[in-house]
Amino acid sequence: MKIFITYIMLAFALNNVTMAHASAVDSWQIIGTTQLKFTTDHDGIVVKAPNNSFQSIKLKVTGTALRLIKLVITFDSGAPDNIELINDIPNGGESDAINLSGIEDRKIKKIDFWYDTQGILKGKASVTILGKN
């Protein structure tokens, strides 16, 4: 009987660890997705309330590689945050997480990004912006 109870307790503990890991992995949520136009060098996504307050964002690229050059994040307060960076994102890859925790009002109104496509002849790129609370 003691072995059975120990087994149940161990199974319960492992299940809690697995669930905690799953919630940590699942904490990034999709803000929006856009198909890039190779005739332009920037695009943007409007972020709709109520799910528009994030501590971090990142970009995921599919279809072809992308060089991310600059982000302008406009908040509900109207104040934009200009983020200059060079981040080469391979096809199927993600940018580094961009921390927004130092900003008081993190309710995002719009995310604009400037890019250089690195595979025009290999197809179109799709960019998905993810946010983490």
C-alpha cells in the first residue's frame, strides 16, 4: 500500500512539473501576422485591446530569411519606442525577445518594423509577432 501511495504522489508531482513547464512554454501568444511585400522595406501590425499589454515581444519568420533593422512600438499613451537593431532571422527562426518591462504603459497600439529581405527569389516571408505577459 505504501508503494502505491508513493507511486501516486510521484506521478502527481511529475504531472505538476510538466504542467508548469507547459504553461511557461505556452506563455507567448500571437499578436498578429503579416505577409511582407518585397516592394517595400517596412510593415506593421495594429494590436487590438484587451490583449495588448506585454512585457516582451519577438518576431517569428517563415517563408524566407529576414534582416530586422528597426522596430517602432507605439503605445496607447501615444509615446513611440524606437528600437534600432540588426537581427538576422532565418526561415523558421525567431528574433531575440525584446523586453518592454521598463516602459510604464505597455499597452501596445501598433508595431511597425523595418526589414531587408534576404531571399526575394525564394518566396514571400510571413512575420508573426508574439507577446509575453
